[in-house]
Amino acid sequence: MSNLPDFLKHKEQFQTIYGRNLLAEISNIIPKKSLIVTMEDLWDKWKGHFNHLDAQIHFANSMEVANLDEAINNFEPFHFVVGIGGGRALDAAKYFAWQKNSKLFQVPTSMSVNAAFGQRSGVRINSEVKYIGWTTPEAVYIDYDIIQSAPKVVNRSGI
């Protein structure tokens, strides 16, 4: 984990990083054995940034704790989690990072929810929403081009 930049090694609060082409930055920071949590419809758009990594990919199709726990049992060991997407992907990434005590990086793809900035993961237990766990990201990456690629109505809704 020594490949982290100094500003991420001893943080009192997580960093919020703004800019362009930030997925390329993340893919150079995280180790090869990482977990990327996203959505299937987004992955085709962003996967090129991670071709050089031997990363595991999890599509956040369900937020039921039973399904998330089943997924955890099938993962190879990892120490870094990258959440890319909206609330479901970011909350699933938080859940996995919390369960495995892993470092977390969040990349929201729109500004409609605050999941990238919250510490608890919004999951479902028997279809009922519960906020559980506690984890803070190493950094939240706000990539202007990614945010602008979301439908305008999405960025103008929610938070």
C-alpha cells in the first residue's frame, strides 16, 4: 500500500479531488488485485482505464445483504475497492470495503445522490432499507467529464 501518494497516506478526512481524466489516475494508484464495483451499463464506457489491472469486477445488481455477502464469499482477496457509478454501486463498494477493512475510492458518475460522501452503506435486509457499517473513502474523485456525461435531468435531481 506504499504506492499511495503522500496526501492519501495520513489523512484526517478524505480528500475530494476535482479534475479531468481521473479514472486514469486511480488506475495508476490502486494495486492490481483490487475490486471495482460498478454497473453493467457504465462498465463498457470506463473499463478501458483498468485493462492493465487484474481487478475483479462486481456489478451492483442487488443491494440485499444476503446477495452482497454471497458475492464477498466468491471474491479473491483484495485490499482496495473502487466504486464507480451512482448510489447503488457506491453503497455496494462501501459495504465491501467495510466488510473487508479495505481502502475505498469513490467515483460518482452524477451528482444526484450523496452516497460518495456518506460513511454508511444503504443496503436491503429482507427488502427493507438499512444504513449499516462505517467506512470513509481515501478519496472521492469528481471527474468533470464523467459528471457532464450523465443525463442533465439526473444531475439536476436529488442532492
